[in-house]
Amino acid sequence: ADTNLRVYDGMVPTDPTTGRPPPRPYVVIYAPVGLSTVHNLTGTSGALEASIQTTCVGDTAESCRIVARRVKAALLDVVPVVSGRASFPIRHEYSEPARVDNDVAPPVLFAVDRWLTQSVPA
């Protein structure tokens, strides 16, 4: 695990005294509960898949790419261990280049990737 990578789940916290976000770069993960799909062999809805989004935020396009490469190294082809489930390797499904987010002050750059996780009952 990359212990030097700051990762936030769904939202970026602000400092309670200053109201400012943490220093960049960092990653925000957006993870759904997952979509129950039909298991091809049994016809039951025990299969589960989720498309997880990682948003890498930085001061420059290069810092976004550096963090995105670190996220890729941490996730790609990893087989999650989930009790009672047989998981498949995480796959990289989508990538967007870094771009400016002018909706926050000060503006930041961010890059988005999506990762597919899949599992079936063990």
C-alpha cells in the first residue's frame, strides 16, 4: 500500500479552523454499493460489480499524472479479499486527462479514472 498517498472517501475535509482543504495532491474515491448482476452459471443475482472512480487532485497536470500513476500501481490487477466472495482482478475501465476545476477557489487540476471490481459468491 502507498502510505504516502492521501485518500479521501467521497469528499475532501476542510480544516475546522481555516475552512481550507488539505494540501494537494490527494485522491478522492467515489465507490457505490455495487450492481447485483446475474451469475451466468446459476442464473441468480449473486454476482456483484462496482465501478469505482478515483479523482486525483493537484496543482499541476503533472502532479495529477504522478498521483494517477500511484493509484494505478495500487489498484490495477489487485484481487480484493472479501469474506464469502470470490473476487476478480481490478480492471482499469476509463481515464480522463487532467483539467482545471474553476468551480472551487482557488482553482485546481484533477484527473479521473474508473476501476471495475467484480465478485461472485464463494
